[in-house]
Amino acid sequence: MRGSDEVRSRPRLVPPRPSERPLIMLRVTSTVAFPLSSEPTTVASLRAGASVEGTFACSRKDRLVARTGSAYLALELRDRTGAIAARAFRDADVLAGRFERGDLVRVRGRVERFRDELQVEVTAIERAAGADPADFLPVAYRDLDELDGFLEHLAREVHDRDYATLLTALLDDSQLRAAWRRAPCTRSGHHAYLGGLLEHTVAVATLALDTSQLHPRLNSDLLLTAALVHDLGKTREFCLGADIALSDEGRLVGHLQLGVRIVEDHARGMPDAALLPLLHCVLGHHGPDTLPGRRFHAAEALALYRLNALDATVKGALEHGLG
């Protein structure tokens, strides 16, 4: 049972810490473009009388009509430190054409107290080009460098030449590796944060390694490789902005087929005797309904399905409750 002491001695994966999100009212009064200063302003740092100059994520945008008949925008802006309810009462239709829900937007103004609540009189607002969504979306609490190290360790536990060559090609793809490290696993379910895919991959692969030791009749190289690559399609399933959204590929093709494409693109020259069982595992990791005849044709595919569900459901319960 190679590596069993090393695997069991590794620290346990832990969920990210929940964040508190204070609610602050914004009032938009102008639409003048502006350059932002190098010092970011956060929601949590807003104080009455202070100036505001920063970039926020727009997670809500609704055009509403006041009792007077005039249109206004109801917005929610946020960053990692809090959520901001915003209202744009002037030039609502002009503002509506300058950004969309899901954009990162720049705002500038001054914090004032109105009826015992903080609100910001905004003097400029615009779509923020080049802003990094990672500054606004939740991120895995677990250190991503550590998870990267676990990923490489688990890949070294694969000894079959074909599968080891495939994993080397995947890990050496710098663009894929960066997306693998950054991607969430879901939009709002388990591991729904940046780094969630890497955390989930390491967890399922660790379970696969231990399962192979408990059931030596399983092809451990096939099962472990399948566990490592089963969700690679999620590196292309999402687009990141103010929220985690589906990409066109994710919406129209889905991560199962995207994962198959990624594996095939990196499996040049792999014989069908190795490649086809691996693709069978990837396609069936959510259950047999996506497989020919709606049934598993390999015990490793069944094992991956159960191990993937185990990590996803337990993580989901810990993050969102048993209900």
C-alpha cells in the first residue's frame, strides 16, 4: 500500500471562512468618468464624511419607477468586505447603458449620513475595465500552493506509463494549470469559490487513492487518473465577474463534454485501451445516465461516481446545511 502513511498524515481540508457583509446605502448623483487612485476603498472602510474612490462588483441591477413616475436604478454593489445597496435616482437610463449586472464598476463620491444610515453621494460611475474578479469573489481558505503540492503528489502516485504521460502533459500546460487553480467547482453549490475546483479535485483523488488500497482489484492508476481529471471541463465552464456565471461553452456544451475534449487534446498517441476507460469514467462521474445503455461498464467508473458524490454532498452539507 504505497504512500498510505504519507496520505493519512496530510492535514485535513477545511472549508473557507464565511464573511460578514454589512449593508450600506448608496445614492448615485453623477456620471462623470474618472481615474481611480491606487489605494482601494472597501465597503467595510466607509465612514461618514469620507471620500469614496474604488471598484466594486455589481451583483444587482434593476430599473424601477418611483411614485413620481421617474425611473431609478436599484443596485447592489459589493466587495469581499461587504454588500452595498445602491440607488441611482438621476440619469437612470443613461447609467443603465454604461454597465450591466455582473460587471465590475468604478465609483467615486463622498459618504454621508442620511436618516441614521450611511450612504454615498456618487460623483462618478463607470464599468471598470481590467479589474480582477479575484478581488471580489470568495476564495478558498485553504492555501492554493499547498493544494497544488497535493495535486502533484497524487499525480506521482500514478505509475501506468500512458496515464502518467497524460498527467504530465496536463500539469505542464501553464494556461490549463492556472485555470485549474483559479476555477470554482460550482456557481452556488459545493466549493463555489475560486480555488474550489482544485480543492475538490485533491479531495476526490485522495479518496480514490485510499479506496484503491482498500480494494486492490480496482485499477488504481485508472481510478486515480480519472479522479484527477474528472472535472477539468470546469476550467472552461464558468466566466468570472461580479458573480460566477456560465460561459457560453458551459451553457451550451457542459463540463462533461468539455472535460473529454481537454483530455483528448492532451492524450496524443494514447492507445484506446487506456483512453476509452478513462473517458468512460469522466463521462459517468455524475451517474450512469450519460453513459451508453445508462449503465457503468467499469468498476472504476462506479467508484469515481460515488467518491465524487461523497465529497460534493459532505462539502455541501458543511457549507449550506443538511436541508
